[in-house]
Amino acid sequence: MAMVECAMVAPAWLCGQRDVLLYLVPSLVLALVIRRLSSVHPIFFMFRLAGTICHELAHFFVGLLTGARPAAFTVIPRRVGQGWELGSVSLTRVRWYNAAPAALAPFLVALVPVWVAMLRTRPGWHFEPVDLLLALLVAPQFLACWPSAVDWKIALRSWPYLVIIAALLWWL
């Protein structure tokens, strides 16, 4: 049976990133294991710490850049109702224009694993023991790059963006 050409099932730019995607597979598998373990017992939250730090730093720095005035930062897990809050950033000046960027900033965390993979898979790359450590550090970033339910609610304060974008599209 002949192998299916990559270009037949995926865009050309994606086919050119095979090494990067292959490098990220162990991290994705570890992310699933970490997610499962942390749902079993809170002690496993320590494996999510690197991702939580990046998630909250994304809120903090984008909040700083957009004028949302970050006031408090924590990555100490605490019980909230039936679940856990792994970290938080308090923003004291959330407005319609900065709510979505500050709340949805964790999407930027997805760039961390891609960046690491691109650096590690340069031509001439060979698997080294440090790649095991990097896989463990990069895995939590996959769990941390999705905004929480609270983040999505805060992002909805930026609804005027939708009106502005719709008006621009109508005008064009």
C-alpha cells in the first residue's frame, strides 16, 4: 500500500513542519496524562505549574500593555466551589477595549511549545536527553493555552469590537 502524500491531505506549509509536529507529539501525550492525573488528585497540579505561570503571565502582561492595570498575581491553587482555581490575575481597569485582549491572552501560550519545537528541530537535530525535560515543561502549555470560563465571560465585555468589525466589513 502506497503512502499518502502529505500535500494530498494537508496544506503545503503544514507539510513543511513535519519535524516540529513530530517533536510536539510526546508533549501532547504528556499533556493528556497530566490532565488526567490532576483530575485524580490535587497533588498533581504541580505538573501544571509551568502552564499556569505562563497562562497568568499572559493575562498580566497583556493587561499591562492594554491598560487593564494588573493588581494581583498568584499561581497558588485554591478550592473554588466544586473545582480548583490554579492561579489568577486581578485586573482593576477592564474596559470594553481591553477586556478581550487581556482575557484571551492565554492563546499566546500556544506559541511557547511551537517556538521550542522550532528551535529544537533545526536541520541536523538529533534527539537528546534534554528533549525529555523540554517535553515535560512544554506539555502544560498545551493545557494552559485555552482561556477559562471566567476569561470568556470577561472577553464578552469587548462586544463593541464586533460592531466595529461588522461596520468595517459592510463599508468595504
